[in-house]
Amino acid sequence: MATAKDFLIGTDSDFVFRNGDFVLADSDNQHVLDIFISAPGDWKEYPTCGVGIETYESSSGQQQQIESIGRVQLTADGFTIENLRAIDVPGTNQFTIKANVSRNL
């Protein structure tokens, strides 16, 4: 199955360079992460795109809301969702997102 390619973003949220040039790589995982981190209004061209996961920090019991919004946003971006779960990480006020998604290109 084909995957989208994009400029690779490193763990420091900056572009990855190799031999003085941008690195291109499969970007589906990166796009899923971008959708969950982004909040509606962050993308000028797509003003409704984003889950805004930071707004749910320190909020227990919001897993279904996160999953519901995530499904809508990922589907709008062309992903097919096989499984999507938001897991409340005890003692951290944060969530872990488990997404098994694919894209038909």
C-alpha cells in the first residue's frame, strides 16, 4: 500500500537534514500526530482541522471525546481507521493515542 511522503520532522519538531538537504520519508504517522496536536484554527487552509489534544490534559474521562474527534479528523484527511484508542496515562495528566490507520493513495 502506498503511503504519503513529506519532509521528515524530528523529535525536536524541526526538519531533519541529511547531507545538507531535507529528508523525505513516509509521513502517515507524522500526519496523524500533527492532527492530534493541532487545534482547530491552527491551519489557515483547513480551519476546522485538528483535535487539540493539549486541551484535554488534566481531564480524565475524555477518551471517548478524543477518539470521536480524532476519527472525524483522520477520516477527513483521507485515512481509513481500523482502530483508534485514547488511553489515559495514570499519574501524568496525559493521553497516549493508539492509532491503526491506513491511507489509500
